[in-house]
Amino acid sequence: MKCLCIIFLSLLFSFYSFAQIKVSDSLHIITLVEAAEKESDTILQLERFEKILALSKKNEFNYGIFLTHTKIANWKKNKYNTDSTIFQFKKGINDLPDSSVYNFNFNRFIGEEFKKKAVYDSALFYFNKCTQFSEKNKLKGLSYLLIGNMWYQKYDYSKAFNNYMIADSIYEKDPDLKISEERAKINNYLGFCVRSTHGYDKAMEYYKNSRELHKALENEFGVQEVNIAIAQAEISFKNYDVALELLNESISFYEKFASNDNSYSYGVIVRGFLLVKMNNFKEAEKDYKLYYDLAVSSKNKTFQRRGLGYLGDFYASSNQFQKSIQHYKEVIVLCKEVGDLEKERETTEALIEVYKKSNNLELALETYDAYKILQKKIDEKKITEKTFELEAKYQTEKKEQEIALLKSQNEIVEQQKKNQKNVMLGGIGITTIAGLFLFFLYRNRQKTNTKLKELDTLKSNFFTNISHEFRTPLTLITSPIDDMISDDTISDKKRKQFTVAKQNSNRLLELVNQILDLSKIDEGHLKLHIQKGNVLQLISALSESFAYYAKQKNIEYKIDVEHSLEAAWYDKDAVEKITINLLSNAIKYTPENGTVSCEAYVENNKLFLMVKNSGKGLTPYELNTIFERFYQTNEQNQGSGIGLSLVKELVGLHHGQIEVQSVPNEETLFQLHIPINKNSFKNDNIIVNSTHDVEQGIPVNVNTSVEDDDVVTDSDAPILLIVEDNRDLRNLLKQLFEDHYNVIAAPNGIVGLELALEHIPDLIISDVMMPEKDGITLTEDLKTDERTAHIPIILLTAKAEAESQYKGIGTGADDYITKPFDKKLLGLKVEKLIESRRQLQFRYSQELVLLPKDIAITNLDEKFLEKVQLTLDKSLVDPSFNVTEFSDAVGMSRMQLHRKIKALTGLTASEFIRSQRLKLATEYLKSSDINMSQVGYSVGFNDHSYFAKCFKELYGCSPTDYANKHS
């Protein structure tokens, strides 16, 4: 007995010690989290949170896991974006038990993030998970409150009302929650929903319930918030005096206790509306102005635009048209700053009405033109959004197809398991039962095969149908383009633009046709059409058509095709597609100055074709996957990944074989052979009445356009450098600006940097995503180089996220435009940036002394001008000092110095030296007793008469007259 007592006490002590360690570790983890929050180094802070998370997992401390995941998620949200935050919360769910109450919060957080992004389907999914998880009334009521708020944000007041009602009934049944702030808010939300659907009569019941609950909780803030809503209802009932009394009470309360609360400003503007209805315009004007003053103090641009709009409406309703016009124009300016097209259109429409009321029809018509432009932009935006919506719908349908496929596969697996069980049961039965079982097994296998065929048909039909859907809009696009190209009245520039559109629509049509061919092969519908002809002559003609394309890239192109008049049996369309895909693929991935060879011959009734190109080559992994559909060796490579897959399928359909060999960083070889004798094919594949036994050369649509970079001319037009790796877009940009600027172009950032240093352009337009050197790196290089730091840079990119724009502007770019861009807007931005530099030059020309801080555009420009000033202070009065010595002193070439000085001051280098000498002369003339004939020599002029001439040209008087005026 004594022994048992000792064992029991030992176990109790051990348990107590274990519990103490757990409590100690928990407190330690919480302390570590608090310390990490105070860390100023954000990277170090994240590392600490990660270590605390690992420690929490090790100790199975669920609160610590929840806390650290939440901290990391918020850190990522501040650093990156909402998607990374959602991903972190999902990791938190995986790290905690399914029954953990913290998972409720994680699901709630994810739902809230999706709601902010207006991704309502995903938000609803996670809010529903909260509802399924919650067992306690408080959590369950909160779940329905969250869902109601989501539907309210989506303006679906009916669904919002239903969820608010469920939440209210849950709170009402719980004694602890029956009188609570949450229930008071729910009733207020119910009032808002009913007001929007059934009017204020029904809403008053919920408003009053909400107010009574707030009074019971002694929550005066809640009472006054609801009073404003009730006042709006009284206004609708035309009980103006009652409404005014409620509003005065609420506004007085907020003025005293919470002047920065949103409800205060809301009450003020509601009272302003009411006073207008009561024809008390003088007092109403005070409320409208107060509302705007509150908006300005809040520094909320949306709030300010709304306040100015209200003032414009007020002055319009009180026939104070000039004030109304002024405020509406201010709203339009603010809308343009933030790109709020809807508000800008609404305000423009109101401005038109004011012009009409004031009988200013000319301005009304002018403003109406601006209104039409806005409406067009909004329509285009809606079309773009609709396009994205259709793409999302397509992706959703695709996912549904995949889900259906997975479900069917699972059904097949389950069915197979049942079959295996039946086999085991049948094995122990009698022979008759075993035979019966085999019969059922055979029938089930037939069903399985049928199901698999149905699934394959479903996939093939899906791709076929979507490809056919693409063909109709492509036809509608191509037809008007063809009409425009054939129109003799359009300019050559327009014809080039339409030609680019035509080429890209043809490319898209080609991709659609390839998808259709693959679908036909999968379905077994693509049949060979074997006919008699000269296959080698066909391959020779096809390969010759790529010669010019190869010449564009300085590629050594070798063609070795046997010349033979002997006819062969083959599918002309299949051989043509195989040859074109292999050759275009080889030239595309061959670097400049590389080699491509095409060899073809016939031997033993087989056609042998080999296409070899030099270049990067393929890795062993790429060799195994190169013929897979949609596979690309590099994400930056252009293409769809369909061509080689189609080649392999066509070779197989033609009863041939294809293989690829590659030596990394040396060469890649595709070689194939297909039978070309009549006996190799079925009779139903053969076209007996072939129209030609020997085929002539077939023209191939190969892009052989050559881009000639523009060179800088001697005109005074500004120099514009375009850096863009896409040839078509580069040509489009060149055509856009070449009439007004000297345009030079570069296909990547490396060439762009070289051209910028060589020519010192007035402005640079650069793409962001480019091979070898991207636009961000190019901007950093240019802005950190003294020779090019002054050049304004506009970045073009397809990324519209704010983070991408922050990065672009952060590197020193002067502007950032997302694709697709408005050509007029881009042209205007270029014009304004160059004009702003000219204004700086004009300002300098009015100054008598070189002031680097006033002239410089960047810190490097300031340092450059300081270096220039030091050089001038040292050598300016030396008559032998010239541009060559000047460029050597500042460490630049003559041309670079010329372009740099021209950009900053508007003067050439020699004009700049002369200008500085003349400015120095004015100082001597004003403050020195030096002889007039000696002034010119003192500042570096060799000839007094030439000095006097230059002085008079600049200052409009002789040196003597100037000295007399300033003596």
C-alpha cells in the first residue's frame, strides 16, 4: 500500500511539473511575440515571427500558432498583397486541429479579405465555413452577421436582410446576447435593408428597436447614429421639424464628443439637404461648407470630391450658377487625378445642366463633347471588365470540367474496388456463381470503358467548341481590317498599323486551327488525304520561303533537299504543317549569327527530313517533354507550346516516327521519316484523282519584315528613345511619334542603355518586362549615371498592381503607364514632360547666376552643375578655354556634354560658355571701375567688338549703356 502511494505521488508531481513547463513556455512565447512587434528591421521581424511559430508548433501551443500566423499574415499584407495574406491564413488552418476555435477566426479573416477584394463567391465560401464550424450562439450569430455584411456591400439587400434576420433571432434567444451592441447594430442594418426595398415605413420599426437597445446599453454614440437614420425617414414623411430636431441633437452631440466621427459629417450633410427642402438656403449653405471643411481636414480625397459635388448641387439648386460651375470643375479635376471616371461623368453631366440653365449653350455643347469622350472611356472600361468576366467564366467552366473528370475517375476507382471484392467473393463460390460473377464483371468493364470514352469526348468537345467560338469573332475582326488595308484613301502609317493587326489576327487564327487539328486527332476525325505529288519539291519551296526570315537574324541558313521528279504518295497538308513548324521553331530559337540547316531525301520508299539549329540546346528533362502540349522550355519564350505536339501527332498519323537529339549549348536536331508508298495507307485515305502529279512551289506566309531603327537627324526636334522587345509594339510606338520627334529604338535594355549614353535623348519610353535587362534595371542604371540622370523616363507594363507601380516610380521613373494604353494619353504625357524641361530651361535663361539647386532635376544633376560651376570658376576667363577642354574637365564626350547642357539649360555647350562669360561681364560692369575696353578681355573674349556684339544680342544694349544704367 505504501508503495502505491509513492507511485501515485510521483506521477502527480510529474504531471504538475509538466504543466508548469507548458505555462512557462506559453508565457515565454507571448513575450517573444511582443518583443518581435517592436523590432524596427522588418526582415528581422519576419524571421523572429517564423521562429516563434516553429516554437509554438513544437510545444503544441495553439494560441501561439494562431497569434504568429496572424502576425505574419498582417506583415505580408503590409509588405506584399492580399493574396499572400490569404495564403498565410490558410497555412494557419492546416497547422491547427479542425476543432480549434482559432480556425473560426482564420476562416473569418480569409472571408473578410475576399470581401474587400469584391471576390464574393470566395468570401461566402469561408463565411459559410464559419457558420458550419460555430456551435455557440455567439459565434453562429456572428457568422450570419458577416454574411449579411457581405451581401449588403454587394447591394443585394434581400439576401442581406435574410442573414441579418437569422443573426437577430440567434441573439434574441441568448439571454447574454439579447441586449448587446451587436444586436443593436443588426437592427440598424435591417433598417437600411428594408429602407432600400420596402421604404421608410417598414424601416422605422428596426431603427426604433436599434435605438432602444443602444439606450439600454447606455451607448449614446449608437443612439445618435440611429437618430440620423430616423431623421432621414422623417424627411421622407415630410416631418421636417421632427427631423431637424433629431439632427440638431445628433450634430451637437458629435461636436462636443466626437467631431472626427464619420457620423458627424453625415448628419451635417443630411441637415443641409433638409434645410434646402425647407427653403432655408442661408443655413443650408453653412452645412454644405462645413461638410466640405470636414472632408478637407480628414485628407480623404473621396470625401472631398463628394463635398465639392454637394456644394455644386446646392448652388445649382439655388441658381448661383457661377459658384456651382466653379465647384463642379474642381470635382472634375480631382476625379482626373484619381481616375474616377464614373464620378467625373456624373459631374460633367451636372455641369452641362448648369450651363443650360445659365443659357451658356456654347459651353454646354463643349462640355457635352467632353461628356461623350468620358462615356466612351467608361464603355471601353466596361467592355474590358466584361472580357475579364468572360475569361473568368471560361476558367470556371474549365475547372468544373476538371472537377467532373476527377469525380468520374473516383467513381471508376470505387467501382473497380467493388469489382475486386466481387472477385474475392466469387472465388469461394461454386462454378455457376463464379460464371455469373464473370458475366457481371464483363458488363461493368463495358460500363467503365463507356464512361472513359464519354469523358474523353467531353474534353475534346470542350476544346473544339471553345476553338470554334474563337473563329467567329476572329472573322469579324479580320474582315474590317482587310477592308481598311485595301482602302486607297488611308495613309501609309495607318496601313502599316492595320497590317500589324492583320498579322496578329492571322497568328491567333493559326493557333485556333492547331487546337482544332489536335482535337480532331484526339477524336479520330482527322483523316489523311493521300495524293500523288513531288514531296521533295514541296519541302524545297517551303524551306526557301524561310531564307529571308533567317537573313533578318543574320543566321547562316543551309538547304540540302534532293532534286527529283519522282512522285510520292503523301498528305500534302500534313507535310506542309510539319515542315513549317519545325523550320519556324528552329529559326525562332536560333540566336543571331547562328546556323540552321534543312535536309530532306527519299530512300526505300520513305521520306527523311532533318532540321538542325545551333543555340542553347535542350536539357534531358526538356528532351522528354518537348512534344507535350503547351510545354515551353522557358517562360519568357513566346509561343503556345502547341506546334511541336501537333508535329508529333501528324507524323504518327502518317505512320512515321520523329525523334529529337540535342547537345546543350551547341545544337538541336529534329529528324523524322514517313512512308510515301501507296501500299502504306488505307484505300479510303487515298485521293485517286490528283489534279497535279508534281506540285509547284507553295507560298508560305512567313513574317519577313525588317525593322530599320531610326537615326537621329540634325533637326531641332526632341530625341525620343523607345526600348521595347516586342517588334510590332516597337514599330507602333515609332509610328506614333516619328512625325514630331527624332525617334530611335532598341529591342532590349542593354541596347537601350548604349543608345541612351550615345545620343542623350530628351525622353525615354521603356517596357518593364524585357529579356537581358528589364525596364526597372534600365531606369536604375540611367538615373544613377550623371550623364543621363536628367532624362525623363516613362515605363510601360502589363502589370497594373499598385506594388508594381511603386517599384517603377521608386527607381526614378517619371511616369508609369499600364498596357493596353491610350495612344493620345501617352503622347500627351510625352509632350508635357518635355515641355516641363523646357520651362526649366527658360527659367535658367532668365537668371544671371548659375544656381544648381534651382536648375537641377535630380541630385546627380545638381552635382554635375556644381562640377560645371567649379570648372567655370577655374577656367572661364581663360580665352583658350573651349568645349573640348570643358568636356574633358567634366568627364564626358563633346556630344554627351552638348546634349546634357542642352537638356538642363536650353543652350549648346559653346553658347553656355559664352552666356556665362557675358553674365560675369555684367557683374564687372555693375561693381568694378575697370575700363570698358578691358571688360571683354577680362572674361575670356579675344575680340572687344565681338564681345560688344554678343553682349548687345543678349541684353539689348551695349556694355557702356548697361554700366550707366546700373551705376
